[in-house]
Amino acid sequence: MSFTSKGQRRIPKPQTQHCGNARAGKRVVYFNPSQDEVVAAVRSLYADCLEPFGRILLRRVRERRAAASQPICDVDDAPMVEPKNLQKICRSCPALMVQEFDENEITVLLFDEHPVFVDVTSPLDPYPPMLWAALASYFGSLRGKDALLPGGRYACAQALASKGLPWLTGRSLGEVCHIVQLAVSQKKVVGYTDGNLVSYSHSKESVKEQCAAWQQPFLNPMKKQEQASYPVATWEETRACLSAILRSGCCAEVGIVAVSSMKRLFRSRFGLDLSETALGHSRLTELLEDPRLRDICSFEVRNGQFLIKAATRLPSVVARTHAYDLPRLVLDCTSHLPETLYGQAGWAGQLQPPMPHAVLPCLSNKPTETLLAPPQNWLPFPPLGVHAPPPGLDAH
């Protein structure tokens, strides 16, 4: 027991765990549910035809605690459950069976009830065309804040189910989750804007499709200034830089790079903006599967992560580039240049901050002094101009 300087007893502060939003000053409270509470949550997910994956079960336990509190509070204000504690409760409960789904996920099943779940990620569409027409009409009629629905598939499905829409009558929550999944991934009924689901015509994906049709870069309003500071990579530059990244071993596994890291690597290592829309694609994954990149890489999904894998034999790729408006050659270079190049007054030394060795202009088996000037027959790429609109589109 500790005391203050005046001999008064110091009351210890309660130890409260904080989650990611602790910086905002919000105190987060955790609680350990009982086995009965967890079993009841699993049964409720069975009733909704939703497989009780760990992440969904965590949410459902929290939802039920919020509904049972007095007064009823919002689910985001309800106490949270530690995932590890939930797993311990499930594994020790005789009514539950825990199965490993993958490295990071579990599914919790009941011993006494046969599961009938909806595969919410299935690409198959068992729903009538009238449902899709009604869904598109509904999203198109929303205005203002009502037009923004939660971006998560589960949360959006809950929001739709709570509105009593006639064309969703009799549908389980699992089916509504599947409908949301198909509406985003296939039907192009809804899309994302700033983390929310909106009518597809107002979505980021729709704007990107228009930019791709005109082969113009898509400027994210949140990152517009940052994107505008980088030249847009051409096809020739994209091939060369992608080849260099896959050769460099910049990730944990040589020759394999996460798709989510690709744009950052283009900017940090080459000073270029990899814009899929400027190259005629609305999605980065579609660009990386383009036939013009098949001799450099292939696209695959591993444990839910989108990866780019180097081809068995990478071609020797050289590209002319206008990055930083400085004439230089980009090579899939593996040689190292002397540190003195960083201090040269030539075009290689004008890069701030200095470029890493793997992306400095270099020519194999050439004296380093020849690197300070472009080849005599080198012609810089012209600035990215306004492309002619595709056939069938007006220029306005």
C-alpha cells in the first residue's frame, strides 16, 4: 500500500485495457462471457444461417451483451471480448466444437445441431432478377446520410435486414450477407466510397471505370496532392519496375510481393505512381493479370492474401522513364553503384532523398562515369497527355 507525502492513502487507479482507439481518449472495457452466453450466441448465428467464425462470434457476443444491458447501449459502446479468452471458453465448453479454419481463423460448431449455413462468399447467384432490380432501385433512391450504409458485409446486411424491405422478406441474415457480397463483387449494384457502401453510380469503382476507359489516372481525393507529385508509370516503366521489385528480394519471400505493397514500392523505390486506370484497368489485380505482364509475373491468392509471383525466368527489361522529369534508365539492376554517385551534381544526384542502389540508373558492364549522362540516342518520354476517348464516348 502506498501513501502521499501528507500521509494520506493513495487509491490505486483501476487498470483498464485499451484498444486501437485509445489515442482518442476512449476507454475500452473487456469482459469474459460465460459458456452459456457463448452457446446462445452460436445458436443465434445458426438461426441466421451464418457459420460462427471467430470474428463473427466475437461480434455477436458483444451485440447480445449490448442488447441485454440496462439501458440498452450501442454495440460499439458495449464491452469487448478478448479473442484468446473466447477461444478458451469455446474449447472448454462441452456443447461446442472448435475447428481450425485457417492460420488466423476458427469456426465454432454445436454438437447437438446440424449446421445449415449460407456460403456468403459463393460466386453462384440463386436469386431472382427482380431482387437485383429492387436492390438497385433502393440504393438509387437514397439521399444524404441515408445513402451511406456500413462498409462491412455483415454490418450492411444487418442494416438492410432491419429496414423491413419487402423484397428481403423471408431471407435469413446469411442470405442477405450473400446478396451484399454479390452486389459488390459481381452485380455492380453497390460500391465503396470512403469505407461506406453506396449506389454503384456514386462509388469509387464507377469513377475508376470511367478513368480506365479514358486511360487517365484516378486521383483519390484523400491523397490527391500526394499522387499528383509522382509521374504516372507507362507500360514500359511498369514492366521494368515490376521486374526489379520481384528480383530485389525486398519482401520476406524472394520473388513474391503482396499486391497491397505494389503502389508503395513504385513510389518509394522509383518515384512513380502505378496507376491501373492510366493503363486501362479499373482494378490493380486486373492490371497485374494483363497479358503484357505474363512474362514477368503471375497473380495468385494464398490464405486470403493477394500476391504477385515472379515468372520462372524474368526477361531482361530496360525502360525509358520520365520519373522526376529526369532522364534516366530504369533497369532490373542488381549491381551496386559507388556511394559517390549520391553526391554528384548530375541528374543522378538530383534525387531527394537519394534513390536506393537497386533503382539508381545503371548499365551492366558500363563505366560508372557514363551513368551521369543519358545515351546519345535517348529521347525522354513526353508528358502524359490527354488520351482520345474510347469509341462511343463523347469528348465532353
